[in-house]
Amino acid sequence: DRDILFFQTLDDARMLTRFKEGNAVVIGGGFIALELIMSFAHYGLPTTAVLRGGHFFSRILDEESGRRISAMLATHGVGVRAGVEIRGIASDGHGKKVFLSHDEQLACAAIGVGVGLIPNTAFLTKSMVPVNRGVVVDTHLQTSVSDVYAAGDVAEYYDSRIVQHRLVGTWANA
């Protein structure tokens, strides 16, 4: 669907400029979702963020920090529905409806999706390169295979601060 943006490609970014009126709904509470939220707000679309968790970045931030993000977004006209699930999406040719748990519906012109990360590792299935959620690398981005490195969204790197491997799907990690 051309009105559902995943914000993964240059074409996705260009599509944002198509929306001149109506509301936007963004599904997700992480980095990509925030980028979509602020992009829609920048173009003047009233935007609602839908979060499965209780607040933004619920896996890494405490509740107070998440509330601060919501408060900042409110100053840009962004509404937040936290702790809800998406039950479905429908299109009638004139717009879209996002169906939430608790029987709530949100009408919108555009939907942004900023949830989940699926690294492209399928081509490595028959190789010796270790893959977990992403390509497993050390603090220097090297795999256990000599002279094989991985960087960016696909790299599940060893984070010495938390003493475990993690996969971070942001451009800063790339």
C-alpha cells in the first residue's frame, strides 16, 4: 500500500511530501517511529503515535524519560496512545482506519510503521558466518570468520557497556 510508510528507503522519505492534509498514525515507539512522527508533524499533519509499550523506548528508558518524550511531542501536536495493540487496518478508498485494542479507531490519510528490524542475513545460511538476530560481531565489527566484518543494521555487535550482543537498527549504528 502506497500510504503505509516503513521509512527504510529514499522513496519512503520522498513519499512523506505527498501528504498535504489529513491525519497520520505512526505505529511504534523507537527511533524510526520518532523520525516518522517528526516528519509528519513537520509537514503539518496532525499525528498520533501508537505504542505497544507504556512509553517511548520502553525497552531502554525508564517511564519518566518516556513521559518526557511524549510531553515534547505534545508541543508539536502529536498525540500518544500507549499500551495499546493494533487490531487491524482498513482502507475504503477515501482514507484509512487503524483499529486499536479497547475498540478505538483512528482515521488517517497515512500510516507510518516504525517497528521491528529484520536484517538481511538469508544469504549467509550456508556460510560459516555466525548469525543470531543479526550477524554476530565483536567490538571491532569482526565475525569469528577471519577477515569477515559486518556493520550497520545487520551487525549484532558486542556492547561492552551492557556486556552482551545487541542489534540496533539506526543509522548511527551503521
